Amino acid sequence: MNDIPTTDGIIFMENLTESHIIDATVIDIEWERVTVYLDIKVKFSKDTDKKTPLTFYAINGDYKARAVFREESVKDGIYRVSLNVTNPGNARCVPIGNYSLAVCSGNKILAVAETDVQLALRLQECSRNFLYNGKARRSTYAVTFLVKEWADTLPFVMHILHAKSAGMGDIYAVQKQRQSFVAKQKSKLKASIRKNAFKYLQNLYDNYRKRYRKNKNTVLFLYEDGYNMASNLKAVEKRIRERGLDKEFNIMEFAWKADVPSQYSLTERIRNQKLLMKHLAMANIIFCDNYVPAFTRVKMDLEHTTIINLWHAGIGFKAVGYSRWGHLAASAPFLAHRVYTYGVCGSRQVSHVFAEAWGINSERVLPTGMPRMDKYLDKTHREETTKKLYEEYPMCKGKKVILFAPTFRGNNHPDAHYPFEIMDFDKLYKLCGDEYVVLFKMHPWINQPVPIGKYSDKFLDLTNYHDINNLFYITGLLITDYSSCIYEFSLMRKPMLFFAFDEMQYSISRGFHHDYRLAAPGKVCNTFDELLTAIEKKDFEFEKVEEYVKRNFDIIDSNSSDRVIDWFLLDKMPQRYKDEIKARDDEMRLMYEQLDFASLTPTENDDNSSVDEA
């Protein structure tokens, strides 16, 4: 749009809808988690080139563009476009209001989309309500499709509403009414303390930031206390020192304490929060590998601070972050993930999965590879570790090792468990014969031991073993379910089986990023007998492993840590990625600050009002 005339930077969009250069009709609506897909049938006039590039904008009641749909495909005059309602490109939800759909070319508005008659009859079926804030009073982000009332045709409308719990018959409201005066005062006091605590932290951060703003090249590695700095963080920190860059950069580490009264006293948590604010203020570059609550509570100086998430896990199946919107435990519209300047992944093909979960743009999730894989793929490390494992666990030597490593069941850490009762240990033991031994590596949140009992000569519980990746070296067959451990294991090019006894329930309640059966790099078994039969017949669907590797890894080497350092610390990011990031940022700046659709203003008053907040 470089040739579009402007006045004081404002681009006045020319309304050509009455000329019927094109007609646009929304004929279908589909959802994939938080992304809506529209099929738009475009009919071109005889004098219009069908190759004319089109842009699809969501226009609010103030005649401003607040989202641009991404073009997915064009076939037989039908454009499939998409919009992530939790992030249209500015790391915020689409603002509440009524939106029409303007089809444009350059600075010309060629059409405002209508609704197909058959679609109009089922628009309510296509609408979505996304619940969030499971721990507090629940709220809803509602996306409703309808047609404009009292119009001669069927103008397409997307209505977005952010609704708090109304309390109509709500148990929480009833309980609140029954509260004593003392209980109500206590509730108000807690809310006041929380609000003032956040103000206190913000003031601390702002004051520290002013004091340390001049500090350059300060790098902070941030992780949760109790987990130690490991995985991707440790790999990058170690490589910085190996390259002697710790002489150029001031390297800091800090472990923040979780707000868990049973683990830490109030005094410890206050002291830790104060130190955390100081470290955040001092850093110009921050590496983290998990969710950091402080990023939600404090408004970070993102203009002078770069935050890179080196996520601790690869691509599994479980939907997390904004991919879980619509479930009771989903997070609020703004949370810590939104502040990331960059994230990392193994392949450009999967960057959108991380981006959707974090609520940031996929252009900012870059395929450096996972730094923790450097050591994992090192030949010498593999040989030394394999030797040590056989020495420490001699029962594995000369046997085929089955590693059973599922994820936990339950909502979170406190109720994490695994239903061992669904497994027939006697049958599994008999199947092993002289060929197999079974290692169990349960999720670290699961406290109950594996009930091995009398089968200890062939079964071994290694839940407390420090690094599951090491166990992959001696594993011949991995059995898991929805865990992300398949990411690293796939590079061993060994078979996997998936014991998904609760596939349907898990899919509905937790949600998947992909079609589970299509994405799983191995055979999926729903019963324990099916699993045993697959092992016995060696029916692994092994061909899926190579497909998974091609999809999830752009580069397979031991240089991921160096790429992270070069791209983010030394400003040597490949130009193509810089260009993609800039193009997306420019697109959002253009849409929010320059485009003016006032020419769509009707001659008569209408009620297409909006509130531009979210």
C-alpha cells in the first residue's frame, strides 16, 4: 500500500461498494480452537481482474479496522480466510464491538460482505463462547455471528462481547449474599491487599528501572525456584561462557518463588518478589523457559527489554495457554505469555502452535532449534551416558527396553495422578519373557510409586531419574499418551506406541493441537489388551516417525544454543525473519493508526456501535 495517498499520515479508504466491482458473500464458518475460518465467495464484474489482490478487514462501529483476516487459500472464487480472535496481530484479543467485513484492494473498499441465506439460518451454531478465569468469578469472551437488522439484504456481522459473571442464580452470588459482615470485610481487605501489592511491585520495578536503565548487555536467566536452571536455559548459559561472551555480557540468574504458602513463608515470598523486581529491572535481555506470573503483574519496559522464551517442552498434543480458551481453567485475556519478544521452536511449520498458545505472532517464534538438544545429539555424550546407564541398571543390558512415560491426569500439581489400576501388570510381565524389561518414568508431579511389587526383576520405577532424555538412548520402544517426550525421542528413529485409554474424554476436556490419531507418530491403542497385542505383533506403525521428524525439525544438529546466542544476543538473526516480523508489525501499525473507513458511514443513523477495549 506504498502508493496510497495520505493526509497527515491518515489513509482515507475510498468507498466503491456501490459500483459492484465485486460482490462478497460469507458462505461458511468453521472454528479450530481460537481461530475462526470464513469461506467467502467473491464474484468479480466482467471488467475486474480476478487476480486482483484482496484484503479482508474487520471494521468496527467507529469505522476503524481492528483486525485483518489472513488469506489461507483461493479456489474457484472462494477465499478461505482466518482470524485468531485472541491475537489479531497485536498480542491482544479482538476488541469488543460489532464488526462488518470489508473487502479491499489497496485504498479502495470494493465490497462489504453479505451472508449466504443458508448460512444465515445457522449463524448461532457457528458462534462461540470462550470461558476463562476458572479460579475466580468466571468470565466469557463471546463471538456471535448475525446479520444486520432492518436491512434490505443480509449484511454479515461479527459481534464480540466480553461478559463478566452476571450472578443470576449464580451459586457464587448466593454465597456472597449469605456472607456475614465480617466475611465481606475480609474479602474486601484481601482484594485491597492484592491490588496494593501489585502497585508496590510496579513502583519497585519502575524505580529500579530508572536506576539501572544505563546498564547495557545484562542478561537474566529466569526460572522457578525448586526446579534449578536446566534444559534450554542451562544449555544457552553454558554456551555463552564457553564462547567467552560472559566477558561482554553481564550474566545473572534468578529463581522466583511460586506463591504457594505451603512451600514458602510470607516473608520469604515478599523478599523474593523484591529481588525479582530488581533483577527484572536490571536486565536488558531476559531468558525464561516457563510461565512467569510477574510478567502479568508488572508492566514491563518492553521498549528497552527483550524477553525470549526457551520453552521447556517440545510439541506434544495437549492444548495449553490460549489454545485452551473455552475450558473452565483457561487464563484471562492478558497473561504473562503476551510479553515475549521472541520464542523458539524446532521448525517453522510448528511455530504457529507455540504462537497460538502464547498469544503472540507466529513470526516471532523462530526455528533456532531447542538448545537442550545440543547435548542430547552429541555422539560422545550418548556413548558415555549409555555406558553409565547399563552399569547402573544391569537388568537392561542385553534386553529390549520398553519405556513407559505417560503424562499425568488431573487439573494441576495438587491432584496429579495416574490410574495404574487400568494396567494388567501380570499380563505385561508375562509378555516380557526373556526379551523385554520395562522402565517406568512417570510425570514428576505424580507422587504415588508405580506398584511394581513382585515384578521387580523385569520392571523398574525410574520416576526420580533426573533426565528422561538419557533413558531414550537405551530405550527400544516408547509407550506414552499425550506427552511431549515424543519430540526428543523421535530423533532416535525408534518405534512408539500410544496408550490413550481416555482419548475421547481427554480430547473434549483438555483439547488437542492436532488430530490426535493423525499426528501421533505411532499406533494408538485405547485398551491395555490392544497395547499388549501391538507389542507382541510389533505393530508400531513405525513409518509415522519419519513424517513427524520432517514436520517438527528444520535443522537437526548440535548448534541450537549458538543460534539462540547469535540471533538474540549478537543481533545476527537471518534477514528473512527480521523482514517477516517487520512486515507484520507494519501491517498492524497501518491498520490501527492510519486506515480510515469513514466513507462507509451510512446516510442514516445505525446502531453499529462498539467499545474499542479488550
